[in-house]
Amino acid sequence: MRRVIAPVIALGAAIGAVALLRARSTATRARADLYFEDGSMLSLEADAPELDPIVVAARRIAGVPA
């Protein structure tokens, strides 16, 4: 039984670490989701040139340094 528990715990820890790293990497990238009155949505990723002025304005409003 002990031979089974240790690998399962190690595998769970590894999966948790990978999930944490993915969450952190996606949380730091700037992105904007624009919702329109007709129900449609446009998502601008970090490399979209249209995103720059939106991020600057959002950070100014939030009081976060650029």
C-alpha cells in the first residue's frame, strides 16, 4: 500500500505545480474582452496593437503603475 501512496502524492504535487504555473503565466499577460450591446464579444490578446491604449487607460483608472 505504501508503494502506491507515495507515487500518487508525488504525481498530485506535480500536477498542482503545473496548474499553478499555468495560472500565474496567464494572469500576468494583459488582455481585454470587449462586450457589445448586441451580445457579441471581442477578445484582444497581449500582442494586439489595439490593446495598448486600453491597457494604459485601465491601469490609470486602477491606479496601477504602467
